[in-house]
Amino acid sequence: MNTTRSTALFTKAQQLIPGGVNSPVRACKSVGCDPRFIAKAKGSKIWDVDGNEYIDFICSWGPMILGHNHPAVKEAITKAMEHGTSFGAPCALEVELAEMVVDALPSVDMARFVSSGTEATMSALRLARGYTGKNVVVKFDGCYHGHADSFLVKAGSGVITLGIPGSPGVPEDIVKNTVSIPYNNIEVLEKTLRDESLDIACLIMEPVAGNMGVVLPKPEFLQAIRALTAELGIVLIFDEVITGFRVSYGGAQSHFDIMPDLTCLGKIIGGGLPVGAYGGKAEIMKHISPEGPVYQAGTLSGNPLAMAAGIATLTELKKPGFYETLNAKAEKFAEELQGIANKHLDKSCLNRQGSVMTNFFAKGPITDFDSAMTADADKYGMYYREMLDKGVYLAPSQFEGAFISLAHSDDDLSRTLEITESVFRKL
Ligand code: KE4
């Protein structure tokens, strides 16, 4: 593939932007190649600045569940733009999207919009601490909740991908209030939550982990977490930035029928524009300023263009049969991928929740951070580079998910499987 323009852009970008990218994983460091600069996207396809076409399985890391540049989303943004781009004042679109979120998520009575998933989780953490008067947050190894200081402890996503323990710049005073324990381990969970020396404000989790690669909760894990946190007065926060409106229209909380106290959202609810949100029980949310004393604010929170994109997206997702169609497409693809992997690879473990999945180059089962770390990241890098040069755009990390959108056609998926088999044969 000709990548002349991407190479030139990356060279210039590295002089102006740290690592040449505005989010670390995009630099493709862990997969041993330089990034392709993307010029445009439509449906299931993206094109780089050299005109190369790819079938896209990153989907902007989740938001593009309808496919890129969906006509209804594009029309909604264009229409909103006719009236201006930002008011710094309340507008009707915020109320409309808030009502859709509250109606969709059974545990959410009220919600506050912010501009990223990180803002959503950091705000939910401050709220839980303000509401309980306690300081400690419990998280799970390999789960990623954005880059707020308190969460950069044994985090997932880019932190694993770059193989860094946490991050310099996070004071010990902050880190001491974060306890990270193994995902799917009920014994350690109970021991930790019942440890009276810890003044635990909240437990935050990805109900389906997506940042150590996709890792599913064991059937009894979520129930145990809900029962223990309810018994002990610990605020349970579901970070549904990935799973919200991905796993089902009601998120993972509806799918598993486990109701958290607070929920964090992002990605899909912005339809590709910057939106995050946190919400939950009115009794807790009423502690947020200006109704309550816990402060949180944002210049572009509830931005009208972003609200319009989110409303248009959720309107499409709400249509009857959307998730059945999407999940059936993903299930068929995953079954065939598993078959190819079993035929050609000595080690492979595919974890999937609905339309997000990870094929680990590992024996499996992959149920937590330690087992995810057994994956052969170098082999994944070889796979990634081969697939990229054959026109398939995967996450540049073994420890992320592959997303399927409604726009992925049967032809896209069968072509991807053909290319995958040709690559697996060579690995
Ligand atoms: P943002 O601040 O990136 O909008 O959201 C942070 C976040 C919070 N919670 C979960 C479960 C998330 O997955 C994320 C962000 N996801 C990563 C990829 N897994 C975004 C991609 C990137 O960092 O470039």
C-alpha cells in the first residue's frame, strides 16, 4: 500500500503533537507500525489520506454503531448547526437527550452531560465521595475509566498497551485512595469490601470489560458485587462508556438485570461528537451543583450539535429489531472467525459481548487481567500489520475490542474472514 502522505503527515505531527497523536493508542506503537492518517469515512469503510480503503472495526472506539456518517446523524448535526454551535446556556436538545437516556437506563433517574467519558467517570467518583463522605475507590485490574488521576492504577486500554504500571504525575496521596483488585474474583472482592480499615466510597467497574480486551463477567460476579455494595453502603458505579447502548438499548445493566447506583456513559450517546454523561438515583444526583454541594461544570457540556447527534443516534438504535439484527451479524462473524482461528492458530480465545469482541492470541480462558496478559502481543502486532495492508482496520492493540456496526455488510464480513484466514495461515 502507498502510505506516502500518511508518513509525511506523521513526521510533521510528531514535531507538533506529543507522539504525533492526540490519544496514545492511535500511535500504533504496540503493533510496530506508523499510523495511517484518515481522510474520510462512510458506513463500514474508512479511507486514508493516500486513498487506501479499509473495512473499519475500530468504529471510532465504539461511537459509530450505526456506521460512519449516517444520514440521519449528519442531517441532525447540519440542522442544529444552522442555529449556531454553542450557547453556554441550557437548550431544548439537552432536555430531549436527557429524557432518552433516563428512559433507556432503568437505574437512571437523572443525568448530567459532560464532554468525554473521562469527565463522566471523574465526576461520578467525586459525587460518590461527596455523597458518602468517604475517600477510597475500588476498581478492577485491567479496567480503564479514562485518564483521571484516581483511575490510572493498573488501568487498561492505553496503559496496558504501552505496558506502563500507571502514570508519573499521579501523586501517591491520590493513588493511596485507589484499590485495584482482580476482575471476576469474588473471594478477593468480598475480602476487600469488608476490610474495615478502608473507608470505601464506591466501586467502579466495566460491567463487561473492554480495555484489557473484551472480558465477560462470570455469571455470579455482578450479583455478588451488587449484593455486597448494597449491604455495605458502597456506591456501585457502572462505567458503561463502552457498553452503554452497545450491549443493549438499556446497556449492560438491562442485559444482566443488575442496577448500579450511578452509571457513566460516553461514545455512542454523542453519535461521534464529544459527549459523556453520568447519572443515577435522584437521591444521589441531587448532590451535584447547583442543586447540591458537589461541584462539576463544563463549558461545552450539553453542546447543541453533540446533543443533536446523540438524539439522532439513539432514535435509530431504538427502532425495533436493531440489536437483534446487529448481534446476529456479530454472532455469525464470531463463530466463523473462531472456526478459522481453531484451524490455523495454536492459541486463540475469542471473547464477545454482542457486537464487540476480542480474539486473543492466547490459549484462554481469558477472564481477568493476568490471563489477558498471557496473550502474545507480538503475534497480534504481526496480525495487525498484515490485516491493515490487506484493507482491514483493527484496533492497534491486543487489549482493545473490535466493533461491528449495522453498516458492516455480509460482504464486508465474509471478505474480512477470507483475509483473516490468509493471514492466519502465515502466522
Ligand atoms: P474518553 O475520555 O476517552 O471519552 O472515555 C474514557 C473511557 C472511560 N471508560 C471506558 C470503559 C472507556 O473505554 C473509555 C475510553 N476508551 C478508550 C478505548 N478503549 C478510548 C480510546 C482512546 O483512549 O483513544
